Amino acid sequence: MPPRRQPGLTVGAAARIGRRASGEGASSGSTATATATATAEAPQARAGILGAISAAAEQPPAPGERIVDVDVAHLTPHPDNIRDSLGDVTGLGESIAERGVLQPLVVVSRAAFTAQRSDVELDVAVQYVIVAGHRRHAGAVHTGVPTVPVVVRDALAGDDDAVLSMIVENVQRTDLSPIEQARAFGRLRDRGWSERRIAKETGVSPGQVHKRLQLLRLPAKLAAALVDGELTVTDALRLLELPDSEISSAWSQAKREEYRGINGVVTARLAALAARERGEQLRTALTAAGLRLIDDPDAEFGSRPWNHLLPSAYSVPGADPAVRGIASGDDAVPPPADVLAHVYAQGERLHLSWYSTQAREDEPRSGGGGTVAPAEPSASSGSGSAGAFSGSPDAPATTVDPAEAQERAPLLRERQERAEVARAASEARAAACARIVTGRLDPELAVEILADAVLVDVVLEPYEYAAVAAEFCGQLVDEDVDAGDDPVSTWLHRQATAGPLAARRAAVAVALAEVENSLGWAGGDGRDWTSHEARHVRRLAAHGGYELTSDDEQRLAVLTMSASAGSTPADGATS
């Protein structure tokens, strides 16, 4: 039966790296003395791939090999050594100063190394490249020892198995930084190892190997931050969920917007990316339906694009019916021939607006000398209903002077835009609530939300907010229940008995729905936010990927100034 192969190494490579003393003799004279000392202090040899490198560093030289003293300045670390730092070598240096280097370093000559590695440029002073013994070399340099003993084994210069062994041995060290370990795995992967083989040979779990390899995608600045402790591995992996082009800017944004942190920034950017992708899909469907797309309504229609805006929804084959402006069902109709489409993404929201090539002109009111002007939309209502747009045939009309109508037009547009922004913010907060509820939902975050609700509201009636809470959970309150049963109560009961996680999600959803209802009233009556509401909005930004609007930032700034002046609106206050 042939001898069993050591994992990851050919038998020949293992033999070349180190020989057992029992199988081969030692040199005579002073070399024999050094060999005896090294053999006596060598630890028990390890099996497998690590045993090979142990043999290289710990076993005596073979016949014909000799130990020579080399100036430390003539030695250089191997380029495949994955360690940025060899750690504190003070203790090792003191031992070397007192007793000398007991185990010779294993090196290859400059000539042998450059013959195999022409891609590496060595300093002119270098005569040898270290294969094993990097810490001993560093300890000697630290202590000021001028020379160290080495064994020259030029056969290792072109031996991939020996280099792999060196890398694998370093991976086993507990003091490796995450980036150093990532580089080690990367070099093994570059030599053709699969993640599964790396995990098997190093004893590291496959999941850990995959995560460490992911760290190699980090830009240099972030890799340095990880080494310095400014960036955690968890946050680094969260950033790596983004495309490479966004990682650095997301890191910078998270440092500027501390209230959101990396998790909030990444969540928002992923949602925005998803919205842009949906926008491209929608543009493709609209183009396939023969519709013309416009990029800028102002450039297309001039100073009054709202006179071309259509408060309608149309059916388009292949378009996502969840997009506002896309109709579905039996009564849905396709867009007329003169209709144009404007698609754009704003943060996580995807917008679709329909425009007519023909402007709707103001018409004279019968029996009067003025013109018909639309009713002014309410900016505080947050409503984006179709009939509220200027020029809508469904909007209430009053008779005004043409000059007055022209003067009021910019104000009407501004108020309409504010109303649209308020509606968009409300929908964006709802989406952020849903992401919190259906996402990872860290238990500490759940406790924070529920404690905030209980301590502030004292009495929280879940019945009133269950329908919205169910939407946050990605569900609907089931109207199809037994006669006499209340569908809302039925949904709440089902969540309470569906297991700990489902119950926690439902409870958090109810608490979030209550604050969203409160924020709706705050927008309606124009009052400042309470501190409870402000905490809610900040929480959505930090954990739900919600993008603060300029109005949000102004409200939060007012609250901060009020707090510094000692007049913060009390939680639960309505005035």
C-alpha cells in the first residue's frame, strides 16, 4: 500500500521541507552541537500540512546542509508572508539576547528566489529570503543581535507546497488581524484553492472563510480603518453589501450622519438601488408599449408643466402594478396616444407621472368675466391625490382675475410640491417601518421601541392601528373570518399565539403604526414634533433606511434648540 499523503502536500514536498532525525544523520563538529540543541528544544511535530512547515523550522539540517551565521541586514521576509505586524517581540528579543537563536531560520538564496520569482524586486543588500522564522528575525533585529543562524534550502524557492504551508501556518495564529487572515485566504485562493478546501486545511469554518475573503473588496482606506479599530468587521461586512462603487462614499456618509450609522446608510442605499432597478424595468415596459419617455418636464413644457400633468393611472403590459400611476384590473385603460411618461427615483421611492402633449388652458366661467382657478392644495395634508393637481377637472373652482391667477400660480405650485413631499415622506417612513418589522429586528431595538411606546403613551390601543401594523408585517387583516368575529381582533390574536418572533414583530409594528398616526396629525395641525416622535424618525433613519427630508431636519433642529432652552414639547403633547 502506498504511503498516505499528507493533506495539501505531496510526499516529496514534505520530505524536501524537513527530514526526521531518525532517518538521516547530522553534521559533525560545531554544526552537530547546534543541531543537538535545536533537536532537543523542538516541539512535537504536527501532522498534515502544518507538519511540513514545522519540519522546515524545527528539524535538523540534512547531510550536505549546514548552518551558517548571516547578518540580519542581509535577510528579508518572504513576500507571501501575510502578517503586517509580527506582534510584540520584546520578550522574544530578550530571550535571544540572553541565549541566542536556538532554532536556525530556513531561507532561500537570492539567486534561487529571483530565478523563481522574477515578479518580486529585492533590495540590493538582501542575500536571503526567509521561509520560516520571521519572528526570530524580528526579535534579533529588535534586540540588536547582528547575526542569526540559518539553513539555506534553495529547493523551497520554487516549491508551491512550502509557500502554502507557510501561509496556512500563519492562519493558525490567534493574533492575526481580520485583514491579515483575509489576505492569507486570498493567497490560497489565488493558488487555486476553493473556499471549501481553505476551510478544511485551516480548520476555519466555511462561513468565516467566505466572510474574510469578502474583506478583500474593501478599499485601502477602509481596510486601514479596520486594522486601526475605527471600523468593525460587522460594519465592514454590512458596507460590502453595496456595490464596490458605493462603499467608500457610504462609509463617509455614515461618519457624517452619526444618527444613522452604517446600518441605516446601507439600508437606505440598498433601497435606493432597488428603486433605480425597478425604474429601469418600468422604463423598459413603457418603451416596449410604444410610449415616449421624458427626462425633465420643465425642459419639455416650459414654466408651467403642471398644466400638462394628468392625474390618471393607466395599464401598461409588463409594468409593476404596485407603482403609483400604473392601473390594473378589468376597468384599467391604456394611455392615450398623446400621453408622455416621466419616471424617476427619489431615494427609495419610484415615481411615475403622466403628461399630456396638450396643455389644459384655464376656461372662462359661464356668465363671469374671470377665469377658473383650481382650489389651493393643502401643503400640510400630505395628500397627493389626483384631484389636487392644478388644472384637474375634478378640483373645486373659483372665479379669479387672470392677473391674480398668474400671480398665484407659483404659490400654488410650491404648495402642491410641499404636499407631494409630505406624502412621499409619509410613504417612505411607512416603508422604513416595514423594513424594521420584517428585517432582522434586533431584540434590543424591539425592546427600545416597545418601551418607548409603553412609557410615553401609557395606554396603547392596538386595535386602532392593527390594519397599518399588518401592512408593516407584509400581511393583511383577514376580512374572511367567521361570522361574529372581528377581523382586527382575530389578526392580533393570531400574532400573539404565532410564536415569540411573530408576536414581537406584530407588537413592534403596532407601536410604529401608532407613532406614524401621531405624525400624520402633527403634519395636519402644523405643530412641532414631540421628543417621542423625533426619536421615532431618528430610529427609522438609523435602522429602517429612511432618508430625512429637509422638513424633517428643520423639525429636528427646532426640537434640539428647544431642548437646549429647556422647552422641549412633552411626549404625548398636542400643542
